[in-house]
Amino acid sequence: MDYLDQLEAEAIYILREVAGQFERPALLFSGGKDSICLVHLALKAFRPGKFPFPLVHVDTGHNFPEAIEYRDNLAKELEEKLIVRYVADTIKEKNLQDGKGKFPSRNGLQTYTLLDVINEFEFDACIGGARRDEEKARAKERIFSVRDEFGQWDPKKQRPELWNIYNGKIDQGENVRVFPISNWTELDVWNYIKRENIQLPSIYFTHERECIKTEHGQWMNVNEFVQLEPTDKIEKVKVRYRTVGDMTCTAAVESEAHTVDDIIAELKDTKISERGATRMDDRVSEAAMEDRKKGGYF
Amino acid sequence: MELLRFFTAGNVDDGKSTLIGRLLYDSKSISTDILETLTKQSKSTGVDANIDLALLTDGLRAEREQGITIDVAYKYFTTDKRKFIIADTPGHVQYTRNMFTGASNTDLAIVLVDARHGITEQTRRHSIISNIVGIPHVLVCINKMDLVNYDEEVYNKIKEDYTHFAESLNLKKVSFIPTSALTGDNVVKHSDNLPWYQGPSLFEFLETVEIEQDFKTQESRFQVQYVIRPQTEQLHDYRGYAGSILSGSFKKGDKIAVHPVDLTTTIEKIEKFGQEVEEAHAGEPVIIHVSDNIDISRGTTFVPVNDSLQTEKTFEAIVCWMDNKSFQPGQKLLLQQNSFRSKAVIKEIDNKINIYNFRSEPSDGSLHLNDFCKVTIKTAETLSFDEYTNNRKTGSFILINENTNNTVAAGVIA
Ligand SMILES: Nc1nc2c(ncn2[C@@H]2O[C@H](COP(=O)(O)OP(=O)(O)O)[C@@H](O)[C@H]2O)c(=O)[nH]1
Ligand SMILES: [Mg+2]
């Protein structure tokens, strides 16, 4: 079996384990390439049946319009259930402080909305598109990752995970985060997108965009949320996105890649990791991701 | 392109993490931003003037603070020939279970030996665990050659000692490579410091080592994960059994036995991703339809009729106890084998396996963290299985504590 077939088979196996082991699973759908791949894998795992889970999106309000449009079309086309909950509502309900500063991120705030939607529907398993190559705390997380009632990950209490036997047994109130593409790298995802001819939101490909350069030399797009400073120089740059997070904390990369083939060629050449190139939120400290996961993050 | 999964074992400080770091670094699989952070961290822990390559895999705060590997870290790299999945496992004896975990679904073990110390108790322990996990191939990296003046004699002596020790186990294949993870000798590039060594570098070895394809040739096994019943108008009577072919292959028209109900039927149709296929092989996820309406649900096993599959409620296995709390007689357990689950108890602890010499010792009836014991297990439902040495998929299981839901043991049917 080719390596992509093996990765695909592993992911489908995991998705079917979720269907077999849980009462009320959900697939966390962000509109990004990783969760789009998950949906594609779910089609392969369950068609001609319906998905045994709804797609759930935590909408930060800072999402790219192209990603939202893609999300809505996809759910309609597949005739699958889509649940959307808004961080803006959580902020109002819980009287939380919205993101502040030049790039007001809601990345931390979305954990509240996520935990709320898990409670609302009593989801016992949430499937996510995180990959172990993304970040070194993720490299340590199990494929079936048990979270307590508060959604917290405890790296010291992880269950041993042997062979391909997944223990999803939990108590009332707990839930399991499941990562079927844990063993895929960014390049694997693109090779798969190519092989399967998966359609993506347009912002993954090159386009002209008004951007400003941050102090770390990253291109941030100009939008209604970013607080421009007088010294900021707005420039029109040919860019694309390597990840589709929030407009306020995801940087674009300069690129001329029009096609999936172009992107694969570009990635083979690049010297910078996906998160390094695009995320502003992990730079804060060495253990930023570990800490956020302990707090209930994806 | 092929996929090779391997894990690293060895004593603490033998250089496992450094070796993996070196492999990634010299094969240019590390991004510049990650290198930058590493350089910063290396300074802040003050370990070395060079970059501390071990920091690449030690991803948890506690690990960085203590300078040791506690949990398995997975790393990935790709060459023109292969994709590699590496499990970097901890060496400390108190993390034996994590090592067992990391080893469980790999095809190759890399056992590191410090050239200065030769084979130690830990080397034996790790090799014995690899043996129990049924790793098809063990590569012994005799590391830190720089600290023994790259002496061929030292290498040969260790090789001889290990070969002698390996004879007492049933390791299928053993290879040796002299390396220095710190300086990079023989990791990716051949080294002028080791002119007497003619074999491949570690990197070349990994790119060319044969991957055992046991599952292709074994007896045919399939287990149901999930029943697909769309119950729509057009697909009113559709009933498909979704699962992966565990080993061997199945064809349309095959007469099969269905366990544990022990009935026979015929494969009417095999679907893969919406297409009907004539035949499906080990590893492939499929949906199987059968011609008779019999009781089939999650955990049901399909095999060819008149097959050697064993079906029992009582059987013997080697278990590795993985829970901090020791085994309590009468403890309520669940046994899970792939998607099959049943209530189970450990009826008897027959004997204990000394993991330093692989000898059986009389058991005192206890089962503590990291113990390996031969036990007798009794399940409530009939288990359909093969011996682990014949089939890693149907011969392995985990035990779950019904009360805490924790995975408390891993077992191989012996
Ligand atoms: N001189 C020398 N030192 C090494 C070599 N490999 C590793 N080390 C050092 O040995 C120490 C332990 O290495 P580490 O990779 O953390 O070992 P682990 O516990 O097996 O993961 C570190 O200080 C390394 O720099 C080698 O080949 N030669
Ligand atoms: Mg280490």
C-alpha cells in the first residue's frame, strides 16, 4: 500500500471507531484544509450512509469570508447537519473581555464557546484536524485524547494507546478529542488534496491582498478588526494562506502558487514551518500550546 | 512511496533524542524557525554550545526541565523514497509502559548502545520488550563512537555480545551500525572516522531496509467496526458492514464463518469508497455485504470457513501492567481487541517474566506497574483470536478498568 493509502486507511479506521464507540460525536469543522480533508475522509468512511455526527463550527467572527462561504456550501451540498456557534454571543453572555490591541485575537476566547457547545449538545467525542507535526506539545498527544469535564488535557495522565486499539471509554461529562490525521504532515495533506482532487477555499492560492508587515516580518491582511497605526504602510502583495485561522492572528505568506502542484513545489522548498510562518499566537512562550490545551483548547 | 514506522529504545542518555534530532537536522527536515527557538532554548538550559538536538523531541515542559523523555513523541520525515514515522520512547525503567506503547505498531526497533558501556541491563530489557511486541527487525546503533576513538574492536565486541544475547530470544532479524549522534558520524553521511565500516549509514539503512509485509500473506481476517444502514427510501434494505481487512484478503463470493455467533454465509459484495470491488486486501477499509440475515454487529469477526481461528472464553496471554495502581484480584475489566469488547477477569497469574533475562519466575500473585506476567484471562463473550506471533492484529488486546476507564494493561495472546 502506498503511504497515502495507509494514512487514509488509518484515518478512516479512526473515524469508524468514533462512530462505533460514541453516542453523540461531532466533527469540529473550521473551513481549513485539515478539516476539509476530514470531511472527505468521512465521506469515504460512511457513504452511502449519513455522517454519524454533525459538523460543528465555532465562528469567531474573525473568520475569512471565503472560509465561511465554503463551509455553508459544503454542508448544503453534502446534506449534512451544520451547527454554528458564535464567539460574539459567548462574549455577550459571559461578559468577557474581547480581544484587544493591534491584532485583537479571539483565539483564546473560542475555547469558551467550544466548551459551551460541547455542553449544549452533550457531545462525547469531538473530531479535530490537528496534526502532530504542527507543534511539539501536539506531538505528544494521543489520537483519542481524553478531556475532563472542563475540557482540560493532562499530559501526565494520558492513557497508553497501543496498536490500533482505541479506548474511548469515559464517564458522564467527559469527552474525547479525536485526531484522525495525527500522523499526517502538512505536505501529506497537500499530496492527498492533489490525489483526491479536493476543492479548497480560494485563499489557499495566490491572490492580491492589502497587507501590512509586522515587526516579525509577517504579512497581515488589512481588515476591519486590525487597528492600523500611522506608521503602518499598506502594501498590495501577492500572497496565499498556509492555514486558515482567524484574520486577526493568521499571517499570509508571499506566494505565486496558483495550483495545488505549485503549492507542493513551494512547500518542498520552504524552510519555515506552518505555524512559524502563519501563527502569531504561539510565539508568546515555549509552552504556549501545551498550556492552551490544558485549558481546554482543541 | 512506502511508509516505515520505527521506534528508538536505549538507556537514558544513550543519545536517542539526539540521534533523531540529528536525523531530522542532517536530512534537512527541520524548519529554520524551529531551529531558531532551539538555539535560544539550548542557551537557556545551558547544556551545550551547539544546539541541543534532543530538545526537538522533548515537547513537554516537564521534559525540558528535567532533560529527559517521559512520553512518546512522534516525529515525521520524508525522503524521496519513504515517509517515516518515528516514535521516540523514554528509556527510564519507570516509563517501560510508554516504551511498549511506542513500540506497539512499529516495524523496526532502533536500540541504542553507548559504545563506552556496551550492553547493559536496559539494552536487554528493551530488546526483550521488542521481542514480546513482535518487532520484525532490530537495528542496534552502537553510539558515541567518538568517545571510544572510533575503535573497531569496541564495535566488534559489542556486536558479538549482542548477537550472543539475541540467540536466547526469537528476534527475527538483527543489524548493527556504529554512529555518533552528536557529531553526526554515520547518521546520514558516511564518516571518515569509521573507515573500517563498510555498511550503510543509518539514513541509507532506513531508506532501504525491507518492510515486513506479514499481513498480506496471513490468514484472512476482518472485523466489523460499524454497521451502515442509511434507511432511506432508495437504500431501504442496505446493510453494510464497515471495517478494515486486518490481514490476508477477501473476495466476492467467499464462503465465510462469522464469529462469535459461529454461522456461515457468503460475501455478496465488497465496496470501497462507493465502488464495488472484486477483492480487498490487508489494511484496506471496506464495506462488506453478506447474503444471509444473521446477527452481525460491531466486533464481529469474519474469516474463511474451516479456518484455524481460535474461539475461546479462556486463554493465556502475556500482559504488561500499565496502571499506577496494582492489579486487585477480582478487579472488573473490559477486554478490547480491535473493535471487540467484552467483560473480562484475570483468573490467574501464572508466572512473571523477568524482563532482564526473559526467564519465567514463579508469580507471587501481584501485578504492578511495568510488570510482564503470563496470565489466564476469562472473558464473558467468546473471543475470536490468533496467537500474537501469528497475527499482531488479532492476537493483541488491551484491558480497561471498568471503574476508572483507564487502559490498565496491554496483552499479547501466547
Ligand atoms: N559524545 C557524544 N555525546 C552524545 C552522543 N549522542 C548523544 N550524546 C550526548 O548524550 C547526552 C544524552 O543524549 P540524549 O539524546 O538526551 O539521550 P536519550 O536520553 O537517549 O534521549 C546529551 O548530552 C548528548 O549531547 C554521541 O554520539 N557522542
Ligand atoms: Mg530522550
